[in-house]
Amino acid sequence: MNVEIEYCAPCGYRKRADAAAAALAEQLGLCAELVPGKGGVFRVYVNGKEVIARTNGHFPSPEEIVAAVANRRMNDCLDSGAMSRTKRS
């Protein structure tokens, strides 16, 4: 599972990205890649799909980020399981 956290470097969002990455490592055992960006961006991607982002000035908390990534991971597992069953039929 590939997890990326894109953050606005000029805005000083690195500390938030670090906290999110630490929470993902501690709670899910995942290593997130930190990707510097600009323009006020703060987005989290799992396997190239955005799962949570800063919207209207609200930053997702590390807990919200962990929940969004865990949810995506569970959905990916369910999807791959359904595909496996379909292929066997």
C-alpha cells in the first residue's frame, strides 16, 4: 500500500504532515511518503487516490487521517477479495 501526504511547504504544513505520518506508522504500521507542494495543499493519497484533504481551512486531524487510510485499505481488501471470487467462478 502506497501512502503519500502532500503538504504546502511554503505554508509551513510540514509539522502537520510529520504528525500524520507518525500516526499512520504507529497505528497502522504504514510508512507514508511526504511530498512537498504549494498553494495551501494538504492531501493524503492511498495508491494514487485521494482519501482525505484540507477543505475550507479545516485540517484533518491525525486520527481522521488514520481512519480514512484504514477505510481505504479495508475497501481495497474487500474489492480484491470480490475480484478473486469473480475470477474463480
